[in-house]
Amino acid sequence: MADAANQSGTVSRIGLVVVVLAALLWSALSFVPPGPLHADEAVQWSLAKELSEGTPYSAHQDKFHGPTLATVLLISAKLTSTAPMEMNEHYLRSVVSIFLGLMAAAALILPGVGRSARYATAGFVVLTGGCTPFGYYFVQEMLLVTSFVWGVALWMRAEGSPPDSRWWMLSGAAFGFALACKVTAAAYLFLFIVGLILLRRFVADRRWLRFGFGLVASWVCFQSVGFTDFRGLETWWVQLARSLGVASGQSEDTLLAVSLAPWGWAAAWLAVFAFARSGLSLVGWRSRHEADLPCLVSFLVFLFHLALPYKTPWLLLLVFSLPLTLALPYLLVGRTVRALVLTPALVTVALMAQASLSSHSPTISEILHFQKKVANLAKAYGAKFYIAVEGGHYWPLPYYLRAHRVGYEDFPQAAKAPLRLIPAHDASEPMVPGYVVSSLTLRTGGDRYWVLVAKDYESVFINK
């Protein structure tokens, strides 16, 4: 390992003060009360709800997401005696915020650097939410990134250990959990190995067997929901096939970039680390340095997502989190000037990136107004109120309608429901006797429904 990087392993007192003040300043400037769940978060709640009702993960229609977040939520539900129908936005995001703390804790096991730098970094990660707005989103990416960061951290901890060290197997287990979160982790794992080949001398020894055993055992455990649903292993390959089509732009589910601004800020983020690595360090580019591995992997992931047509900003979560958690401790070591320049630069870039990073899949106000109008209609109609969702089951709907009785697909009473939702495949408004028709858009440019309200109740619904 780098002899120049392994200096005293300590951070100057002034440097520590700068890190703490920067984190507190971030907390003051960027705090925003959590808003309602957007569509992608509601999808995850829907999956957990159906698992709690006995639906196997492998039988769920939304197989693009892994079972880990739903499993974690159900464990939390058991521990807190909270039913899925009772979970609000704060509860759901609190479950995910635990993984933010776990991600920060990965900095604490890093070798070759003093405790002050590691603890300062961990506190900085927690206080700033990982310097992204995704730290509390109820999505798989937070779990994926946390486990991947731990996989890299455990590998760095294992380097220099004998091939039979437990650290190799634990590193593989962390990566296995990431694979069960989402198939995107397979690409990340490949890029991690590419980074190792570029920075390390490859030696085929028993450590790879231990690493591989931990990887496979962990993936099988979590992908099969604790060995209870082995068909979930097949589902992973279904996810992989679908993700290839989505990521390459060959699927109707491909989300193209509305703006490349998030990728511009991610590039600026990596540039700050690159400058700190070369311009503010005694270590030259040609020498080996502990910060190189997480920074290189982050750069490769950045190029990977930049090249693919499918783009949502939280694909950049690993790009922001990996160097922040595992490279920052090493870059804080030594001269005070490094902390004086690096930390404010990171906070500045992250704060300026917030708006563009937060622009993905916002919950449009139409859905919030719709929820209120449905509640008023239910109150006016009485205890027999129910909703029929015909011809489809778009997954966010169960969350937004969870306070009411809802029937999906075809059932005998659907044609007489006081409130009916019919997928809008074109602009042809349906003419249904006994109903007044309006429309609902679940998210901008996405799925639309025709909303049919029983006559005599349209004034209660439409005017609210």
C-alpha cells in the first residue's frame, strides 16, 4: 500500500473542525421535510405489502426489483408491530435511513488511517445524507449502494491478509446482498474487478474461492427470501434480461435523460476527488494510494451509466457515495490545507447538484389532489364505498389508495363501483352511463387513467 498515504493517519484539529462545520452547514441549508412518496417508492411498498399477504416474491408481477427492501421492511414491521397499511412516508424512509448509517459505518473499518479521519468521515456521511437527496428514499438503490460500499471496504480491509482470512468471504457476502437488491450490482461488481485488475496484481489463490463462496451463499439467501422462495433465483435472471433491454434503450420502460445536469455534477464531484488526490497530496498519480480503488470504481460506474440510454439521477448514488465514504478518510490525512479545500468543495458541488438530482419522478400534485378528492367522496358515500381499478394494476396505485377498499382487474361489482379507474390508452374519453369522467396522470409522461365518478357524487369529487 501507499507509503506516502500511510502518514501519521491523523487529521489536524483545524481539519476536523472544517469537516464538522461543513457537515452542520449542510444540514442547516439542505434540510427539507420529507414529502409524499413518488411512484418508484410506492412500488416498493406495494411489493412488501403483497409479500406480507403471502404472495411469493417470484410470483409478484413487478420482478424488476429485488426482494431485499421488502424483506427489510417486513422485518421492521414485525419488530415494531406495524402493519403495511399503517406505514406512512416517515416510517418507510426511516427504515432506509438505517442503511445510510450502515454505509457511514463502512468508513470505520478502513485500514491504514487514523480513527479521527474515519469517524469524521462517518459523521459527515450521516449528517449530509451521503451528500445526495437519495439518502432517505424508499428505493432499492440505497441498500444496493450500502452493501456495495461495504463489499469494497471489506476487500480493502482484507488486502494484506492471508488467503484464508474471513475478510475475503465477508466481502463476497456484502456483494451478494447487493446482487439480490438489483441486477445493476452485477455490472458494478464487474467494474470493481476491472478496477482491481488495473490497480492490483492479480493472483489466483484461495482468497477468490472464499470470496466466491461468500458471494454465492449471500446472493442465494437473500434472493430466495431466506431460502423460502427458490424460484426467486430464476427471477433474478428474468430481471437481468429485462434490465438489458431497459438499459440499452430497447424497452418501452426506458427512461431517457430529461437533462444531463446530474451527470455534469457527478463529473464535478469526481473532479474534486481527483484534484485532492493529485493537486493536494504528496502522492503522485503513478504511486499506489488507498483512495485510488474507490475513486476508480466510481469513475467506471459513472462512465457506464453515462454511456447507456437509460438514465435516472439516483443511478449516480454509488458515484457520490463510494469515494465519499472510502476515499475521503485517506484524503483528510496530513496537511490541513487538504481539509480546508476538499470538504467545502464537496459541500458546494453537492448543494448545487441538489435540484437536478431531485428532479426524477416527483409526485405530481395531481395525485395528491386525487387522494383528497377520493377521501371526500368516500366520506360522502359512506361505509359501502369501494373502488374498481379495471384493465391493469399499475403498482403505485395500491399505496395511494391504501385507505380504501379496492378491487383490481375484473370482479362482479366493478361495473357498479362509485369510483372506477380505467387505463387511458389514447385520448378517446369513454362514455359510460351513470358516470362523470375525468382523468388522472400518475406521473408526468407516464400512465394515465380515466376516472369515473358515479353521478350524484360528482360535485363532491370534482369541486374539492
